[in-house]
Amino acid sequence: MPANPWMKTVTLGSLGVAQNLWTVLQAKDPTLKSPECCMLLISSANGNGPALVYIGNSDVSPTNRGAEIQTFQGYGIDAIDLNLIDISQFWVVSDTNSVKLNVSFLVH
């Protein structure tokens, strides 16, 4: 059983390549089984410099995104006591190689 809340740092790959957040998290922690949660927080880690991270759906890009964060900024969403957030629907892409993200999620 994974930790609850789950809190880890993950590294994105090449710049400009959209990655499914759930796939990135499972690569970091293969014990993760279900992408549903009630709270999700994504923040850009210290040391990313001026890198921008774009958060959106599978077609996320610098010009088509739901959120944009840079170092020390974050994006959070919660569903208040219900596991209605599907992490596999979130995609991330950066304008810089090897950007680190701090990701936390809580399962009710």
C-alpha cells in the first residue's frame, strides 16, 4: 500500500514532450495502483530556475494549458472527501529538460 498522503519529487523528461502525470508517478513508485484521489498538488521544485511547467490534458502545450507554474509555484485541486480526481487525466510539459516536480496526493 502506498503512503497516504503520497509525497514525492519526480523528474520530467525532454523539453516540449507532454507526459502523462500518472505514468510519471508510477515510474517513480510502482506500488501505485489507482489514479483516483481527493486532493492533488503539483509544484515546481527549487532549482528549476526560470523553467515553466504547463499542466493540462493530453494536448497540453505552452499555448494550450489549464495552468502554468514556475519555481516555487504550485497548482492544487481537491474534491472534498471524494476520490473524484483522476490523476491519469493530467498531463505536464516543460520548456526545459529534466524539470523536477513535487507531487502530493491524498486518497480518502
